[in-house]
Amino acid sequence: MKQTVLNAAHRQAGAKMVDFGGWEMPINYGSQIEEHHAVRTAVGMFDVSHMTVIDVAGKEATDFLYKLLANDITKLFTNQALYSTMLNHQGGVIDDLITYKISDTAYRVVVNAATREKDLAWFSQEIEGFDATMQEQADTAMIAVQGPQAMATIQPLLDLDLSDTKRFYAAHNEQLFVGRTGYTGEDGVEIILPAARAEDLWNQLLAGGVQPCGLGARDTLRLEAGMHLYGQDMDENITPLECGLAWTIRKDNLEFNGAMALEEKKASGVNKKLVGLVLNGRGILRHDQPVSDGQGHSGIITSGGYSPTTEQAIAMAVVDKDIELDAIEVQIRNKSLPCRAVKLPFVRNGKSLIED
Amino acid sequence: MSYVPDNLKYTASHEWLEDLGNGVYRVGITEFAQAQLGDIVFVELPEVDESYAQEDECGVVESVKTASDIYCPLVGTVTAVNDALEDTPELINDSPYDDGWIFELELGEDADIGSLLSAEDYRNSIADED
């Protein structure tokens, strides 16, 4: 199994380690729920060094990313970040990713760990013919610091002024790259730094009272925040139009991979959509549980679980477009249990947004 | 190492049994099992007066991570359940052998008590993962 540079630090902090797509990663350090609450109410940190960093540069770097990504890279100001899907020619989602604009000719892209090989292969294939280069930054580590106290906690530890860095922007110097981004629905940063410096920063954060958080809390936090998990909420077999990601697709032209397929999809009718669900009674919603409205419309839970902030079972589900939202029931172990459809996200900035 | 009390009996599927006398046993899941599951957030209890065969699924423990069936350790009839788990399922994490008990079972006549594991056998069965 592959290990991040923080592996020993995790063990020292009492982490329970698991195999996560070939990486040995912490699932929790004792209590996933306490870790979750730390991020919602104070500050927590995550080792996300398994994620892949790809730098794209050159005169036609913008043109390349304009074709590669379904969202509009040309809207970005310098240092701004963009969430986008990367589609194949059938309109299926190869991956979702964050791109930071460093200059008019340089970008930093962060993609998922589990999709690294296929993403790199797709980048290599698609960059052909552009005056641009791509370089994976393999000798880096990445630490996410998230929560209402994240900015105040991290600033004194970094030789980089973040006071002018707004949400979804980045600041950087030769050693550090700090994006004010995250996967929790809270304020915070994702710090990319040389692997050799990662353990120092981790230990300083630990000494400053920052709660180490595992992949378990990362999953419940992002689910509450209504954020998609690649491979679960979407993959190559579904278009963004059908899984709640239409907002990431630019509308003004068809000059991106998959655009024609999306047009055909729209013409023939998009017949699925993403909904948020809350279980009315007791129980836990889980990935792959079927839902239906008893009137011939159905769907499937793509991500579900216990929400520590709202103390309810919540889920995202891909359902038939015409499903009766007031009549959705989930099938759990031979029982049909009523749910209600709600707007995403479930939680933002520490507060439940679920209406009674 | 997980705590495995000497005075209890065990199953390979991580239930423990405490002999309450008169053919009634109290059942829960072991400290090792709750640690593997992580924070427990929901328990589906068996129904009182319901009869189960040995190894029947008779309930479910769900953690933040996963759902895990509870198997009836011996043939019998459920005589009591721990209602406190409905509102405070985390009792299983905090006190797996006491406040976190799950149900009580009156054994059927042909209950195969000999199939249960001793504390030592159970310790050996989890030694590789513990």
C-alpha cells in the first residue's frame, strides 16, 4: 500500500488506518463524530496528500483547460479557484477537480487520488496539439485545515499573508501553495507544501490544538455540505445534467469535451435528477438503497449516512425527474420508510439548513 | 488488546452472553466489535416475545461507517430489549458489556450451549486483528 509522508504521525496520533484506493490512510483517530464536530465548531485537519497535483503551463494552457473542462476557465481572475467536471466524449464524468489560476499561462489542478492514472492519461492525450505542458507534482504533501477557527489558527504558522485571500482564492510563494478551499462546507484552507516540510506543519497544528480528522469525518462533512464524491455520486456512466452538477457546465458554447453529448442528452430529455433526502423516522440512509414514490418512479441513494450536526439520517439520491417528492420512501432491509426531499446543502457554516 | 471478560461466553460473530440463571442469557456485542464498527448511531432491536433460531439475524447495529447484523447466538425467545439504545445507541461504544447490552434471551430446549466460545477461545479468534 502507498503511504503519505504523514503515515507515522497518524499512527502516533492513534489513527486507525485503512486501505483507501491503494493508499494507507487514517479513517479516524478514535471518534469520527468528535472529529466531525471539531470541524463544525472549531478547527480540524486532514492529510489529503494522496490527492494528485498537476501543474499545467504554456502559451495555450488556458486553451487546453478550456477544452478539457466543462466549466469556464476563462472567467477566473489570477489566484482564483474553479470547481469543474472533466467529461469524456459521451458526456460521462471522468473526474471532478479544482483548478487554480496562477497566471494567464499557468494553472494548478488537483484531482482525486483514486482516478490519478486515468486522469493523467486523459490529460496527456488531450494536451496533444496545444502549446502547453503538464507536470505532476509528486513530491508534495497536502494538508487541509478546516473549521470556523481555521484561518486564525493557520495564519501564524505560515510565512504567507492570507489576509487578502478570499474564499475560493489562493496565495502562494516558492514553498507554499494555500487555497482557501475545502470539502467540508466550512471556511478553511488546503495547503500544498514540499513533502519534507509536512510533518513539521502537522505537528505545529497538533500542538496548537487542531483535531486530526480521518476519512470518516471527511465523508460525513462533505455529505452534510452537499458535495459530490467521485465514484459514488457520479462516474463515467452519468452526465453532470443528471446528478446535480449542471451548474458546473458552461452554457455559452460547445467548445469542451462532452459538450455535443450533453446537447444530445438535453434534446432527448434529461430524465434524472439529484435530490437531498432526510429520513423521517429512525434508521440510517446508505449508498445503494433504492427509493420510490409508489407511483412508478424510482431512484437510488448515491451517498447516505448519519449526519452528526443535524442528528438525522441524510442522503443524496439520483431519482427519476418526475418522482413525487412528497411520497419518497426508502427501502431498508425489507421495510419502506418515508423520507422527505430537501434542498442541498444540509449544513453550511456550522448550521443545519434542513427545514422541519 | 480488547477487553474480553472471563465470565462471559462468546460467538465468532462477536456477540457476548451473560448467564442470568433460569435459562436466560443477556446478549450484547464485544468491545472488539464496537471498536471495529466505530461510533454507533442506530440500533434496530429484536422484538420481545419473538423466537429465533441460532444464527438468525435478529437486529442491526449501525455505526457511522457501516451496518452490521446482530445474530441470535442460540435458539430461543427474546424476553427483554435495552430500550435505552433507541435514544443513546452510543452506550454500546461506552459500555459494551454493561449499559450497552442489547437483549435477553430465554433459551429454547435444544439450545447448543456447547457451540459458544470461552473467553480464551474468543481472544484467540480475534488475536490476528486485535
